[in-house]
Amino acid sequence: MKNAINQPQTILLLGGGSDIGQAIVHQLASPALRAVILAGRTTPLEMTTQLPGSVEVVSVPFDAVDHAGHDALVRSLVEQHGDLDIVIQAFGQLGDAVGDDPVAAADLAEVNYVGAVSSGLAVANQLRRQGHGTLVVLTSVAGVRTRPSNFVYGSTKAAQDAFATGLGHSLQGSGANVLVVRPGYVRTKMSAGVDEAPFACDADDVAAAVVTGLKRGRSVVWAPPVLQGVFGVLRYVPGPVWRKLDR
């Protein structure tokens, strides 16, 4: 449970190797933090930056497409570590090799969207039982308006965003909540080799936006914040102009 000044004691990172996820954990760290659980397909996982104090860092296996196992995983972690204060949903794939391959597209949707639904509901059920806690969901501005060059990926992030937003509404009054995070291009190992887009930022910038959003009780944050205004315009740009901008 968070302490009297709202500092988390237990953080679960789904997608434990995520640069953005680990940056969020690092910026949330305080003397109150007792345990960080890094969950991912490849284990063991380690924090790439030093955490203060005597924080226990635990690595556990997690597969986004093991839908039947998500609830059991959450329950077992609670048995071992107590209530989950912050859960960060940071797994996902870019799908830059999907092209027009139906199977590859379906596999991408299975990870980015279906996995987000099953793990998100498992976490939400636990937060509701606890009566407190926040699920932080990393979506993307790619889902605000899908680009022709990566529309399959964009569609998965749009679906994930819609799910997380609705989940947040469903938790109202339970004491638990959801923070939806909409980053633009972020310089990470996942985006290495991808052409940098305007308003690019670093993982630490996204983490700072998340921490600010948590402190202010926001339901949605953009990273960098300027993208909220930019996409407020871009979502209404005529189709021919939008396609030209994607070249």
C-alpha cells in the first residue's frame, strides 16, 4: 500500500525489460519502495539503473499471450509481495515486419491488444479487491490516427487505448484507477533503426510525464505534452493530406 505521502511500496512492471517502464520505476522510486517485480518473456531481468535503499528486485516469467495464466500470476505475486500499488503495462511489439501478412498482423494484435486486455483485467480485478492502486498503460499517439505505413500497429494501440480508457471509467468509485500514457516517438532500444519523428523524446521524459500525471490524479497524459495539441489538429486533417504527411 502507498504510504501517507502517496509513495508506492510495490511496483509490478509487465514488460520488465522496457526502457520506458524501467525509467518510470526509477522515477517513482523512494525510500518507501520495498519491491519491484520485473515480468517478461526473457528472465532473469534486471534494473538497468540503481534503485535507492534496499529494494527487492524480483524477476518473473510473463507472456502477453498466456491469457489463461495472467490472473494466476497476479494472485501469486500478491501472495508473495502484498498489494500492488503501481502496475505498469509496458510490453508490446512494433510490428515493422508485418506488411500485408495476415498471420503476422494477427500475432501483433494478439500481443499488443489481446494481451493488454487479459493482463489488464487481471490487474484491475486485483486493484478492485484491494480498493487502491493504479494501472499505468503505455499506448501510443500512433493509435490516435493510424498512419498508412504502420496502420496495423496503430490499430492495436488504438484498441489498447480504448480498452484502457474504458477500464478506467469502470473502476470509478473502487479506489483503483488507470492512467493512459500516449507517447510519441521515444528513443529506446525498441525504436532503434526507426526514423525519428518530430517531437521525439527520451524514456525519462515519458517517465516524468507519468509521475506528474500520477501526482495530479490524471487519467491521460501525453509525452511530450505538446502532442496533445498537435494530434488535436492532425486527427481532423483531410485524408489526402494525412497520407502525404506519412511519406
